[in-house]
Amino acid sequence: MKTLGGRQFWGDVQFFQGWKIQQNVISKHYRLLDAGDQRHASGTLEACQARLEEIKEANQLKPMQGKAVILIHGIIRSSKSFEKLKAACRQSGRMVVPFDYPSTQVTIPENANYLAQVIESLEGVEEIDLVVHSMGGLVVRSWLSQQPDVDSRIKRMVMLGVPNRGADMADRFRSNLLFKVIFGPAGQQLVTEANSDFIAKLPTPPFPFGIVAGGRNALKGYNPLIRGDNDGTVGVNSTRLPGAADYILLPVLHSFMMSDSETIAYTMRFLKTGAFRESGETQPIPVAETETVP
């Protein structure tokens, strides 16, 4: 049966060669989908896993190996927002893992638990890169806080417009009923450090990561409701996480980063070399940096 592939009510728990097992956040039952979002099984986790094993054997699917890149979307979005980036990753020889999670239905730590299960399921994969958009970066940092030891296969990560210090827009609308309904419990956790210590307590990734921020490179950004330069949704200063190996500011709006050709080119270069610029020159953010969101 054809499905929509899971948007706000399903979280991925297992991945294999384009196949994925998802859990419904409300009913807690599971389903098995192929790469075209066709459902092949539904019920318990064990039933879906057994069906996947049958499919592996019938189609003589080989074990996973080599390099993979996990694409992690932001709040309200899905892995479908990464279509152009998926193509670029595949061209580089990486297996693409389009991770979906119920971003508006549960907290960021609960979404991080879905990510943990997917990473654990990548048996045979030797190297894992991460590309995260917006709240997806906070899901990764929350996942890190849950791990006694970080998976040694994680190599590099690119953050696209991640509100590492919270979002002004969440501060402004967090008490609004419509905001609460649409963005759910995770939306309440997106407020800036001045209004919550949740984000402030998230760890800095221990592996190399680069940050792409969107903005006008001016005193004011695309959205006058956000202080300072911004991409229309997240302030430039909020993206800056001390410890980043490289940083770049591009004239791109928040919602279009994943499909912007220039952003994709810089992302793929960082995953390959650890630097955004072709020259290899980097602009790291020192760990000692203590500036606050203006």
C-alpha cells in the first residue's frame, strides 16, 4: 500500500538499503516501507523485522557497507526536503539515510532516541556523515547527550541554519496557542538561552562539524522581527557554536538552504575535505567564544 512516507506521526527506528521501519508516535505500532514509501508490513517491530529479513533473502540484498550520510530535517519538515542534496550525496558514492522523525509531536530528546535506533541499525557501514537542518542539529546534540560513548563511525557533520543558541521567533510566540499546537513540545524547547537552559546544556559535537548560516551580511537580516542578521527564521549569531571547525555565511533563506546549489556545493566539500572553501582555508569558531545572542 502506498503511503506518504511518514511526516509528523512516524519516527524511523531501522534502516537498510532504502528500506525503513517506522513507529507511529500515537499508536506505537510499526510498519515497513520500501524506498518508494510502499508499505510491506505492519504490526509489531518483530513482525516488520521478520518481513524485512524475508525481503533481503528473496531479493538477495547484500549487507550494507562503505560510507553513509544521514540527512536530518528540521521541525515541521521531512526528509523529502533534501531531494537535491540526496542526489549530490549519492553522486559522491555515499549511501543516503533520509531520517524522518515526529518533530512536532514529541520533545527533542525523544526524537533523539529515534535517531539513536537508526544509527545503531546501520550494521556494516564503516563511516557516517551527518547533514542537519535547523532543529535537526539540536536532535543530534541531544542524541550526543544520551550516549556514554559516541559512535566512532561518525566522521563529519554540516549544520544548516541550526539555532544552536535558540530562536528569537520561539521566544516571541511560545505562549501563542497556535504556535503550541503547530510546533508541539519541541517548539517550546527552541527558545533562546535567556529563556531556557535546555539548549545551553546540549553538548558540543566531539567530531569535526561545519556551520552554514544564512543572512545578508548586514546589521539587519531578512526578517525584521529577529534581532541582527538572520536567514528569515534563525539569527546568524544563534547559529554560531564554539568548537566548529569551519563557518560560512551565505545569502540564502532558511527554508531553501537544503535545495540551494551553492549551499550544497559547500556542504559536499566540507564532508570531503573538512573545509567549506576550495582553498582549504577555514574560519573556525574558537571554543573560548562567549558572545551572546544580541
